Amino acid sequence: MTVAALVLFGFYLGVGFVLRTLLQWRRTGDSGFRGISGRPGSAPWWAGVLFVVALVAGVAGPVAALLGLDALPYLQTDRLQIIGTVVAVAGLAGTFITQLDMGTSWRIGVDDAEKTELVTGGAFAVVRNPIFTAMAATGAGLALMVPNVVAVGGFVLLLVALQLQVRVVEEPYLRLTHGADYVRYARTTGRFLPGIGRYRVSTVASGLGEAAGTKVIEHSKNGAR
């Protein structure tokens, strides 16, 4: 399973990042890469850094197993390894499919000065962040295939990184960029899983006020020109 996990992780990087970047470049002339957000030490910055560390751990886990690091005994069962393989393959396929659903709006990272189309169709009609859901599934599957402390730790870091990326980077950007349209979408669609993490009424009101305030500021700037 260790070698299989390395092979799957290689496919994951190749399909989810390299191939998708090449497709984006071919369609738009832009790689879609925007890098790590925020100043060093800020929550957005940590989201990007932890994501990179989680990817490194995804490789380091199987490598450590090949070098003799023992698996965690309560996770080392044939059944869990088979389940992990199925989940990892499904997550890998889901990552690529949901990335395609984003069309030309696909990005790695966020540029606050950029406005892309709000995608609410395909997998995005079910959850707001289906790419991250699929990535988390891939990470979980790989950790079950090689369940040592490095792989499991990397999966935990991935979950933390995805939560930070969504909550402190992407959702604030989408509220400011798309205003009421995004807030209404978030009220009816779960964050990572269907029905879970939808905006509540108080959040909707806050989001609408935030968006309205941004429009007033933009209007004032335009009027001052």
C-alpha cells in the first residue's frame, strides 16, 4: 500500500495542479496561480503555508513508511487500507471534476483586486467548496493507506489549512466581490458538506451590510474621480 499511496499522490499532484494549470493556461493564457495571501504571520498567510506543509507531509508519510516508520496500530488494518484506497481514488477524481466545474474562474490563491464569475452550478450547487471537500477526501484516503504519524499529522494540517483558507481568505473575498449574490448562495448551500455550514440569518445580515458598505466606498471613490 505504501508504493500505491505514493503513486496516487503523484497522480494527485499531476492531475490536480499541473494538468489543471496547463488547461487553465491553454484556455485563458493565465496559469490561475495567485500564491499565498496575506502578510507573513497572518491567518491567510498561515493558511497557505500549512497547505504547502500538508502536501509535503503527503509525500513524507509514505517515504517514512518505506524507511521503516511503523504505522499507528489502531489504524493498521487491511479493511481500513482498502477503504482508504477507494476514498483516495474517489477524492482524486472529484478534485479534477470539481476544478473543471469552476471553468475559467479556477484559481490557486486569491487576488483581492480581481473579480471572477461566481460559480454556483455543477458540484457548487451542492456545496460551496467541493474542490476542498474532494481534496480532504483524498488526504484522508492516503492517510488510511499509510497510517503513520507523519501521514495522519499531514492530514490534520490539511484540514486546518482548508478551514483557514475558506474562512479567512476566500469567503471574505467572495462577500466583498459578489455581495448579496454570494450571501444568498451561502445561505442555501453548505460550506464543505450539503446543508452544513450555511449562513445563518445574522450572518446574512452582516454579509449584506458588509457588501453594501463596500459598494458605498466604491461609489465614493468613483465620484471623487
